[in-house]
Amino acid sequence: MTMTTSTLPISFEFFPAKTAEGAKKLEITASQLAENKPEFFSVTYGAGGSTRDRTLETVTGLSQVTGVSTVPHLSCIGDTRQELRALLKQYQQLGINRLVALRGDRPSGMGGFHGELQYANELVSFIREETGDHFILEVAAYPESHPQAQNFEQDLLNFKRKVDAGANSAITQYFFSAEAYFYFRDRATALGIEIPIVPGIMPITNYTRLARFSDACGAEIPRWIRKQLEAYGDDVQSIRQFGEEVITKLCERLVADGVPGLHFYTLNQAAATQTICQNLKL
């Protein structure tokens, strides 16, 4: 069954604010986006678990303010099994029943650091061993391949390991080519992967920041998009209008093909995401 946009599950991702003022702004942003009736909000964890306490504060705060189920990211780089076990117990006691389970990024300066768990599939297995089926587990997927993967085939097998370990659903890295998503999804299906693979969507509002993110995470910005954004220079209004049009059309293609949901990387801003949701009648 193909979902209409009005019934399509959507979710929004935030990162923990660093200041009290930032936290207040994030509550306003989340309250605005809550009007779209998302399935959940998610909150990132920081390299090596560096924002662990702020992630927890943000999750509980946003949940109380908005009434929307708010989900913590959990990464295993930099945390011991004991630390992870304590955090899982804390999340259970708070009534949290969904997690985004990730390997995570190494903080700068950690060099060749290796924690007790090195890969996301090991984290998923650990969570299942410790908590059974208490948590719905979301994992990451990379339509254009993880930047540190040897090749596409290897990355696909890494994804399958996470699924086999007990993941319930996947959220992709953002992309701008619908074909990349469709190809990845079809290859995953051919490997017997049946979990929903939800496209991650990045609104375009700032070319410099987008280029920096994309270079770091391996997301391809098509040349035609790069060239148009470069041509706009500092014209913020034109960048925003162009970005909203590009991302709305991308989402329309994905929805028409029956994706199981959409997950928006908001960068703690409401306006661009809100406009795209309105364009899609979400």
C-alpha cells in the first residue's frame, strides 16, 4: 500500500544546545515542528558520547514541552559496556522505548581510540542482550556508502549485520539523488533485508555549511545544485527558495515511490523544514 503524504510518518532530528538560550530556542523550534504531528523527535549524541548528559536533558525536556515522543541517539565509540548498561537502564526507567543506535564519530584528538564496542552491529547486539525487545532500534544506512567503507558492497554487508543483530528500522544519511536511495533500497531488499529504510532529508539553507557537512559525511551534492548555490553567493533568500524547491521535489519523488517515512535533519531550525512539510501537505 502506498501511503499518502497526509498519513506518512515523519520525524525530526535535533542536536543538544550548548547554552540555556540555545535550549530555549530549541524548545520553540520543536514546538513549531510538533504541529506536524511527527512520530518522534530524535536527539544526537555527540562524538564519543561527548554530549551524553545534554542529550538526556534535551530528550526529557522536549518530550515534556511538546508531548512528542523524543528519542536519544546512542553511540558506542568512547563508552564502556558498563556506561552503556547504566544509560540503557536510565532510559528504560524514563519510559523511553526507542533508540537510534550508531557507531558514532571519534572525537578529534582520540586518534586510534577503540572502545569495548567498535561497530554499530555490536551495539545493537549488546542492547538486545541487555534489554530484549524493550527498545525499537533505529540504525543508520548510507545510500551513497559510508565515507569509511571499503566499497559499496562492503557497506551493504555492514548494514545487513546491523539488521541481523536486531535493528527494527533504518534512517539514511541525507542525499540529493533519489536514484541513490532507490538503488540502495533495492539492493538491500535483494539481500533479504525487510526493515523499513526511511530517507533522511536535509533542507538547504546555507551552502558553505552544507558543503562542509557533505564533504565530511560522504553525501554527494550534485554538480547542478552546487553550481546554482555558488551562483547565489550571499543571497540568502534565493538560496532558501531554491533549496525548498529542490528538497520538496526530492521528497515528492520519494513519497510517490512509497517510502515508509521521512526523517528531517533540522539543524535546530524550523522554517525550511516547516515549509517543505507544508508543500508536501504533511
